[in-house]
Amino acid sequence: MTMGNRAIHNDSPLFLKRAAEKIADAFFPPRCIACGHAIAHQRAFLCAACFDAIELNSACYCPICLGRIGDPRHPCHRNADYLLAPATFYKDPVPAIIHCLKYQKLIGVSTLASALLIAHLNRAAVPPDQCLFVPIPLHPSRERERGFNQAFLLAQSCANYFNRPLADALTRIVKTKQQASLRDAMQRHTNVAGAFTLNPSVSVRGATIILVDDVSTSGATLGAAARALRAGGARRVIGAVIAKAQ
């Protein structure tokens, strides 16, 4: 097809991607990943009802007493290793978002999850300026098995949005059991004790770190990673997660 002397090419990667999506939607009608109801297109992931059910937090929390902190500059326990910044809580439809990302490898849902984190950081007045975004690392063998690190995808999106550096400041040196398989909080803390070390090529001295993960339950993983960062001279650590399990 031509218009004047200019050819119109519809073979761009974006056009082909959208065309493939329309064909897939025609043969496999898109469904909400949480409730299964029909949705306009699969890139939405959630129906309007499930999306509206997400309660976005507007504050941070103390990992010691779990008290709500209105101003992240004034924590209630100054000896805490980090400040918890959960975008929401682990209740429907949030478990479906996290499960699809981590275990069904639906990478595109990381855009929705990242948007929740970004909105929360803005609402909770967490200062993204003069900070480093650091993802919780997977053990190399586990990352090879999964094919990606969901925390890295989330941290990368947040860093891009706030125009701040993304730093691989941590290395996971112990292949721990999956935290979700451990019911007891003490077991979870023991499981990740000493699991992280600093990357010697990245300096965190004096920095405010926004440490990114998908879920916090006992806080053991965030705590172990935060202690490694604080040992390297980090001034503050804020643990930003999609959800806090209650």
C-alpha cells in the first residue's frame, strides 16, 4: 500500500506484536487472572472489579512493631534495619498478580505490579531522589531455573520511572529454601541469615537504598539484605514490596 511516493510498511515489531495479540484474543478470549471473568484484552490482566479491589497503601510501616508511619523521615524504631513500604496487602487479587509473575512467567504483569509500587512510593512520600534502587537477588542457580528475577524487573521499572540508578549491590551467596515453604518465622530468619553479601564493585556508602522485592511475610529476607547494605555503609534502607502478607 502506498500514499503518494511514501510506502506504508506494517511490518514493525509493535504492529506484529499487536496483530498477534488480536489473533490470540480471538482464539483464546482473554480472562482476568484473578477471577476469570472476560476482559477486553489480556494486556489488562485484571477486570475492572478486581483492579478496583486493590487497596493502595499511603504510608510505610515499622518492621519491628508494624506500626504505621506517616512520615518516613521519622521512624518509630530508629534501630530498625529498614523501613517497610508495601504497596498493598496480600489479599485478592494481589496473590494472582504475584503468582502469575513468579510461577507462570507472565512477565508482562510486572508492568501492573511496578505501577502499584510506583503509585505507593509517590503516595507514601518515600523520597526517590538521591537514592539507589536495589533488587533482592535470586541465587544464580534459581535465576537460571526461573529464567528471570522478578525483583529486578520491578526495581528496573521503578528506577526508570524516577530516573534513579539501578544497582546490583547485592549477591545471594547461599541457595536457601524458598521462604514460602517455611511456616515458622524463626525458620525463615534462620534460612536467610548470611545469605547476602555486597557486590564489591558497587558502593552504597551514605546512600538511601530502596530495596525491592515482591512480597514480605516475616520480613526475614528484607532484613538480611538490609543488614548487608547497612554493613556496607548505606545510610537508610527502605524495603519496597508489592504486598505485605498479614
